[in-house]
Amino acid sequence: MIVGISTIEIFFPENQSLKDKRQALRKIVEKTRAKFSISIMEINQNNLWQRAQIGFSVIGVKKDHVNRMIDNVHEYIESLYIGSVIDTKTEIIVMGNEI
């Protein structure tokens, strides 16, 4: 089993309050969860109204499939044009003896 974990840092230049941020994050999380059926949520920077960090995970049998899924999620979130993606970090964990 291969587990891919990724974080995305997003900047919301138009936001004027935490309420604006929550609405933008809700759109990103709900649309991404519906399209890819993944576990995704805000994980950091809860009190900043123009920045957010989202984390998600993908599980698969092959490493290249997991990498491709993570790349697809990154591209999809960018294509929503709700905020600007500042940074992404990804970690792949191999459980067992798969390659």
C-alpha cells in the first residue's frame, strides 16, 4: 500500500475577514472532495484571513498512480481560481514491501 500526503498553502488576496476565508476554503474542500473522493481539510493557519494550509491524503497500490493523483488534485485546486497556490509539499509513504 502506498500513502501520499500533501499540503497546499493558499493565499487569498481578496479576503477581508475570516468569514471570507471560511467560505473560500469550504468551496475548495467540498469541490475537491466531491471530484476526487479524498480526505481533505484545513490543517494550519486558522487565524490568518488571507492564508490557509490544506492537507489531503491519497491511498493506492502503485507509487506512480498516487503521484499522478496528487498532481491532479494540485492542478484542480489551482484551476478553481479561488486563491493563489503559494507552496505545495508532498510525502509518499510505502507500507510493506511494495516498490
